[in-house]
Amino acid sequence: MTVAGKSWLSLLVILPLLSTEVMSNAFQLEPLNPTVLQGSDAHFNATVFGDWKVMTWTVQDLLVLTAQAPDTIISASDEFSARFCADIRCVEFTIKNVTRAQAGPVMCTIQGDFGQKTAHLEVQESGTVSITGGNVTVVQDQLVDLQCITTDWFPPPNVTWTQNSQPVNPSQYSTTSTPSGDSFTSTSNLTLQAVRNTTVQCLATVPTLPVPLSSSVILVVVPKPSDWTVLIAVVASFGGLALLVLLIIGIIFCCKRRKETKPNYQDEMMRTRTQSQLSGVHRPEVRKGQVNSVYEPENRTSAAPSEVTDSGFFQANTSNISEMPDVVNSNQVWNSYNNSYENVEDSGFKKHRHVTIV
Ligand SMILES: *[C@@H]1O[C@H](CO)[C@@H](O)[C@H](O)[C@H]1NC(C)=O
Ligand SMILES: *[C@@H]1O[C@H](CO)[C@@H](O)[C@H](O)[C@H]1NC(C)=O
Ligand SMILES: *[C@@H]1O[C@H](CO)[C@@H](O)[C@H](O)[C@H]1NC(C)=O
Ligand SMILES: *[C@@H]1O[C@H](CO)[C@@H](O)[C@H](O)[C@H]1NC(C)=O
Ligand SMILES: *[C@@H]1O[C@H](CO)[C@@H](O)[C@H](O)[C@H]1NC(C)=O
Ligand SMILES: *[C@@H]1O[C@H](CO)[C@@H](O)[C@H](O)[C@H]1NC(C)=O
């Protein structure tokens, strides 16, 4: 094929395009309704059909960039840039690090018969996610309420929950969003039954966010005291109580017995004394062998025979000999009528002794 032939072939391919471009003298702007996340870049393509010299871009009615065919780009700032895509017919305009304030009309104007085209830029915003209260400790099988707060989102985020990375049934939570300034604040309440230790995660997202933002807490589930544990605890405490009561009863019983042993003996002495008081003088022989309550060892030398006999009676009939000197030596006697020891001197028993001696 000759060079001329090749040229003709090229012309055949280009001709239909040229004819449409020339005839329409128009251009395309794409995309017309872009939605981007704040902080990312927004791109627009202007594809021109026909010869053009000057192209301008305005963002919210501010002229930010001018492109001049064939190769000149004049930008108002670093935020805005443009490049020729493949050839002069296509210009890609970029807004770097988009902010919510830049949302709105983005207009491309080509001087000549091309006119202008306007796209509408939408900017979404991702804010913060936080489960309030942090890690929680709950007793097994209890219901636990968790609250997730999202702030500074636009539009209202889609809030979801996971438990150990498994999605939680949406019926277990409810979310409300309220406008706050030019963005939204959401509250999501989740009610869970504490079954086992889990990681609970609250996720918030908007369509342009590649990966949802999340906040997670650890749900520490402490075992519920089982019925057996409760039973054992109850039995143990009751057993302890019963044991204590038994112990107290035992102590009281013992004391009573000890007290009763003494008074019984003293009672006998008292009766004896009473009898001897009543009849001692007249029937001294009856007293023989009877207990002398005021027996005093230091008086032994001057003691009457009857007292020696008394001493003998002591040793013969009293099993608890060791206790007796206490009673006798202290000059005290047990008075079972007013439950107290009485001083022998005051009680008149000394008199009684004199009576018996005489
Ligand atoms: C613009 O056109 C260029 C080249 O055809 C392409 O790579 C880019 O993805 C386009 N951008 C948009 C936003 O359509
Ligand atoms: C994007 O813009 C924000 C505020 O306009 C600024 O704080 C941040 O540093 C910028 N990020 C980049 C990567 O330029
Ligand atoms: C929750 O527990 C995890 C692991 O024990 C710990 O790393 C994290 O800091 C805790 N979070 C809070 C808010 O206490
Ligand atoms: C929220 O996200 C869940 C899970 O990705 C999805 O099933 C649901 O349709 C979303 N809801 C909205 C309102 O976007
Ligand atoms: C979540 O609970 C708080 C109080 O605990 C309540 O004020 C709020 O209205 C609840 N929100 C939803 C969506 O149920
Ligand atoms: C949960 O973890 C704690 C320690 O982090 C442990 O003491 C407890 O027994 C665990 N609970 C369950 C139900 O596994």
C-alpha cells in the first residue's frame, strides 16, 4: 500500500468524527452528578467536539481554572488542576481534597459556539463513631444496652452493629439521626443478651466511604452464680448458723449445770442452816454429820468436834472438794434466793456458827 493510500485510509476513519464535531460544535461534561467523600479528589472530563481555544472552569461561580488549546493550563490554586487526557479534545479537571464548602455547581465553559455545561458536585462527610461507656462487664444472661454515637456525618450514616464480626440483627437496635449544624449526629441503641465474652462493634458508613468507620468495645461476661452455688451457699450459711446456735445452747447449758451444781449443794446447806437455826440449840445431835457452811480451816484448832465431823462429811460426800475451800475460805456463801454470794459476816451465819459452837 502506498503512502498516499494510507493517508486516504486515515482520512476515511477520521472524516466521520470530524464531520460530527464540526457540525455539532458541542462538548460533553462527565460526570454530571458526582458524589465524593470530603478529603478525596473530584474529577470531571470535558470532551470537545470541534476546534476550541479557551476553556474555563468555575466552582460555585468562582473561576478557578483556564485551559488554552493546545497545551496551556492556568490554575487559581493548587487545589484545582487540569490535564489533556489523550489529545486536545479532552480535558480532565480535578479538585483536590474536596471540602463540603465546594459542594454545588461545577461549570465548564468553552468560548465560541460551545456554550457551557454544569455538573452538580455532592460531598459526603465521615465523622466520628464511638460506643459510649467503653468496655462493659455484665453478668451472664443479663440484657445489656449499648449506645453508639456518631457525629459530623453527612448525609446521616448507615449505622450497623456486629458481634464477634457477625452482623447483629437490625431488630436489636434502633438509630435516630438529627441535624447538627450542616451535618448529622446519630444515636444507635443496641440491646444484647450477654451470653459470652464478645467484641461488639458499631460501624458507620456513607456510600462514598470505602471502609466503614467503627468503634468497638469488649463485653466481658461474668458467669452467673449457678443454682447449685446458691444452694451450697444457703446450706453452708444455715449450717453455720445452726452450729452457732447449738454452740450457744451448749455453753448456756454447761453454765447452768455448773451453777446448778453449786446452788444445789448450797441449797442443801441453806436448808441445813435453816433447820439448825430452828432446832440447832435444842437438838445439837441432829446437826452432827450435817454441813457447816461456815467451815474455816484457820478455825480448825478451836473447832468443835461437830465441825471436825463436818469436815469429814465434806470429804466423804462432796465429790467437788476443790471447789469447797473457795466458798468456805472467802467467807462467802451462795444465796440461791437472790443468786449471789453473801458475805458470811453480814449474813449472820457467823452468829449461827457461834450458836453451834456453844
Ligand atoms: C476522563 O477521561 C480519561 C481518559 O479517557 C479517563 O481515564 C478518566 O477516567 C475520565 N474521568 C472521568 C471522571 O470520567
Ligand atoms: C485537606 O483539606 C483540609 C482542610 O481543608 C486540610 O486540613 C487537610 O490537611 C487537607 N489534606 C490534604 C491531603 O491536603
Ligand atoms: C477495652 O479492653 C481492651 C482489651 O482489654 C483494651 O485494649 C481497651 O483499651 C479497652 N477499652 C476501654 C475503653 O477501656
Ligand atoms: C446499611 O448497611 C447495611 C449493611 O451494609 C445494608 O444492608 C443496608 O441496606 C444499608 N442501609 C441503608 C439505608 O443504606
Ligand atoms: C437511646 O437511648 C437514649 C437513652 O438511653 C434515649 O435518649 C434515646 O432516645 C434512645 N435512642 C433510640 C434511637 O432509641
Ligand atoms: C470472660 O473473660 C473474663 C476474663 O477476661 C473471664 O474471667 C470470664 O470467665 C469470661 N467469661 C466467659 C463467659 O467466658
